[in-house]
Amino acid sequence: MPVDLKPHQPEEFQMTHDPLCRREFLASSAVGAASLSLTANQASAAESRKTFTILHTNDLHSNLIGMGPALDYTPLQVNNDKTLGGFARLATLIASRREARKSLGPVLVLDGGDYSMGTAFGAAIRETGAELQLMSQMGYDATTIGNHEYDLGPDGLGMAIDVAVKAGRTPAIVAANTSFAAKDAELTDLQRLAKQGAIRPYVVIERSGMRFGIFGLIGKQAVFYASGAGAVTFTDGVEAAKEMVKVLRQQEKVDVVICLSHGGLDQDQNGRFTDGEDVRLVQAVPGIDVVIGGHTHTALQEAIIVNNRTPVVQTGKYGENLGELVITLEGGKLQVDSYKLHPIDDSIEGDQAMADEIEVLTQTVTQVVFASRGYRMDQPLAVIPRDLSNSFTDIAAGTILANLVTDSFRKATQTDIGFTANGLMRTGLIRGNSGVQTVYDIFAVAPLGDGIADTTAGSALVNAYFTGKDLKNLLEFCLLDNPTHPGEYFPRASGMRFRYDQSRAQFDVVTAIEIGDLDRGYREIDITGKDSKLYSLTCPLYLGMFILAIPKYTKGMLPLVPKNKEGQPLRSRTEALAPPSAGSTPDLLPPRGSVDPNSVATVAESGAVREIKEWQAIMDYLRGLPVKGNDQLPTIPVDERAAEVRAIKVG
């Protein structure tokens, strides 16, 4: 059974008023019985009315330092940069808001999951457990496990939590619909941690005279993207929530039931968030009092009130905001007094101790993630004269970054085509004050996954050979736009130019494909299937797995067969990959053991054969750009040539 957490409280919070003493005092006075009755009723009403505050985040994604050029981030100074977030600033804000609210009732600090992965710090989480340790240092009471916590496999998650637990610095980790019971070697650490109570279905926190029951859930869509979870299994979230409410109400006798739900919200056609897994959860389980949400990176400016009582809240992503939810409970009736998002920006002076600890961590990150490939985390790589967007909805705005990324893939692998999709570029590049982009900034463009041939962080590039007809079918699939997340699957290429007409019938919008580039010129290829000539293509591992599954997703309407150089089909398992859901985002990582090792792009370095990581290809490409002087950094071009349109819309 979970253990009650009863944190030490300052002396003033342990004191309670004794109404009997007060009545004795009043009875000894000359006020009389009527006054006594009135005072007692007022005291009773005051005792039944309880106010509490929840400070919360979600989807921090290892953003320990502020978003923007890493060199601009100055957490101990104010009003001199435009970076957002950063744990040093977050620590200051949590401390100040806790101090402001504590005299009005208990204060909880909670997180909705996906606290890890997305930056270079996340890539070293197996060795540092830094995210959980720093969250504990900031006073977080509980978090839950999101899909990205499994990006380095269940063994990687177990290692990360274990480091934090051994250091004695971790918030409660609650996961009610997650099971580590399978017999699998990769679950050994998680099984031990669950037995120790470091991971549990729920936790009860008693604070300032109130009992809070907090449980965690991972939603169905998030489970879909938790493909790195291996043998971990997940039960139905609604049924798990019903059981948790029953246990917390009947056995634990809590005053308030809180769910940390990594489920998410859906946006309607008017841009409003009124539906989604978190909303439907409360509709199905009305015994939940509060939902601290996550997964969909939704910055709610107002709480969504479900069943006329239960608030559902979410703060966005990457530590850009701290949510503050104030609730009053009176006579069993719950009321939201206020809700707001506090921006975390350069107006906040960061916490010195937190900043110092993060500075030490950068050395570990360099050794664990980058040193083997000749980089260090704070190493300047290039200069950008302006922001490079990765906008999904504005295809033109994102073209320069997309061309840069796919050009780097093609150069690193010497294939005919470098290929990706909009959503696989996780962030754009921000110029900031100087325009200098470091290894940390570039890594954030392609931060996910771990190795196939080696276990270092970063997704590999994979190679395959396709006919012209195969390439057409690949493009047809990527041009099937997702109305919930428009533009995320839009195809980006180097070494290939194509024309498409969306007024044509589905699966027949691509009208022409050309192979080449501006230097060598382009030549049109056959896309009817009459020519069996093969063209080599490299892409991120994630996208490679989806390409393999396109015939399955389209029920055979878009056949294609990835091949090796000899024209033989590659052998990879795709049965485990479900089709992307309507509200999905491209966060899926391939199940382990599902990739044909022969497809992995490799390079010989210092006598050793290494796979080529996405981030490595981009960084190597930047270092190869021309410079004006020996002491200068290369400048990323943003001219007309860099903005070449390779996806030409016609019709």
C-alpha cells in the first residue's frame, strides 16, 4: 500500500484552534448564550471552509535552461534576454508563489508528466537523474510518467529514477494504470523501484489539516507514443481512475482527489479546448476533484470546468509557464477561486543554487552525449542572421530549416535523397542577441531516441532504396494532411523536387518527381512503375518505421517496399505500429528490435564504426559551411538559394 507523505511543516502550520477553549472563555464572560451560539457557528463554518493552492507544470521535457540561444540565457540577471523558462527561474517563482499563498492554506506543487527528453540534458538522464532531482529540490510533491519517459527504454527510465532515489531527491512518482509485472530483464529496475514505493499508483499527502489523494494516469494517445516502453503494459485509464477514487475516498479518507493525467486536450474548429481525454476522464469518473493535465502542450488561460465542479488545467510546454490554481472546499462543494499562468521569462531572477547545479551538469552531459563524436555542449557551431522557423502551418517559413536539415542528412550518408517531415524537426532556431547557435541549440532540433548499433542518445539515420513509384507513394502518404495537426507530416527533401496538385483525387496528387539539386540540375524520373531503377534515401529512424508501415496504414492502396542496395526487401517488424490517430503528433519511436541493422547509416570514426545520429549529421554539416576568417563561425545562409522550394504546389 502507498505510504502517506507527511512533510514537516513550519510550527505555525502545525497549530490548530481549539473551539472548546474558545467556548469556555466566552462562557465565563457576560456575553450570554446567544453570543456563544453565534460564535460557535461562525467557527464551525470557518473550519468547514478550506482553501488550497496547486502550483503546476507539465511537459517540461528536460528544459533545464531557458529556451532560445543557450548563450543568451542569463538566469541570474534580468531584462537582458528574451529566453523563456529555465529551472533556476522556475525555482524562484515556485518559492515566491508558495510563500505568497501558504498563509491562506496548503500549497501543492505538481507535474503532469513528460518531465524528461527533448534537450541534451534529457539525453544524459540515465546517468544523472537530473530532472527528478531538481524537481525535488524545487519542492515538487508528485509527478507522473508520460510517454517520453520511455524514450530510452524501460531500463533507461529505471536507471534515471534509481539515480534520483539513491540521491534521496525525487518527488512521488504516481502511475495507476501502468504495470511492470512482465517477466523481462529491461523491467528489473522498475520492478524493484515499484516494490520500494518509489513508483506507486497513488500518494496521500497530509498538509495543513487537509488530506490530498494524488494518482497518475497515462492516456490512450500517450500510450500509442510510448513505443519505447517495451514490456510495460497499460490498463484502461477510466477503470483505473474509478478504482483510485474508491480507494482514496473510502480507505484513505482524503478530502481532495487529484489526478495527474498525461492524456491531453482536443481543439475544436473554433480554436477552443473543450474536449479531449482529460475532459472525458472527468465525465466518466466524476469523483475526481482536480485534473492536472499534460501531453498536448496546451497553455490554458482559463480552467476547463467539467461537471460544473472539476477544473482541468494545463500550462503548455517546456516550463514556459507555472500554473496557479486556487480552490475552496466548503461542505463538500468545490469551487475554483482563481486560475492563472505565470510566464517564466527574463523578468525573474533565477535561484543561485539551482543555476550552479545545472552548470555542473553541463560537464556530465558533454561527456555522456557529445564527447565520443567530438563535440561539447556549449560549443558554438554557427551564426544565424535571423530566426529559422519550423512552423508546420506556414510551409514557406519553415523551408530554410527543412532544407538545411535534409541537406545535412544527404551529405552525411551520401544518398540520393535526404528526407524528413515537418513534425520531426522538434524546434526552430532563434537568433537572440548574437545569433550564435551552440551544440545545445542544434541538438534540440533532433533530440529524441537512442541508438540501434550503439546506446548513446539520439535517433539514427536509416537508409533504404526505392523505385520512382515507391517515392510517389511515400509522398502521397505524407501529403495526407491531419486537420487536427495541420502540416506536421508535410514532406521535406534534399536531392528530390516534386510537384503536387491537391485538387486531384486522394493518393494521386503527386504529378512529377525530379532527382538532383541546383548544382547538378534536376532530371525527371518515372513514377508510373514502369522503371525499376532504385534511388537511395536516408531519413530519421522514426520516419523510416512509418514508411515501412504505409501499406498497412492505407490498407494496400499505397504499396511500397523499402529495399537494400541489391534490391532485396529490408526485414523489419511493423506489426506493432498502429496507425497515427486523428489527434496525434509525430512522437513515436520504433519498438526495440524492430529495425533491420543493415539499414542503419554508419560511418567509420577513429577505427570504430558508428551509426550516424540525426543531430550529428546536422552539426557536421554546419561545421563544413564556409567561414570568412579563421576566428569566425560559419553563417547559415538564408538567401533565395537556401529557401529553394522543393515541394512545388500546382493546380
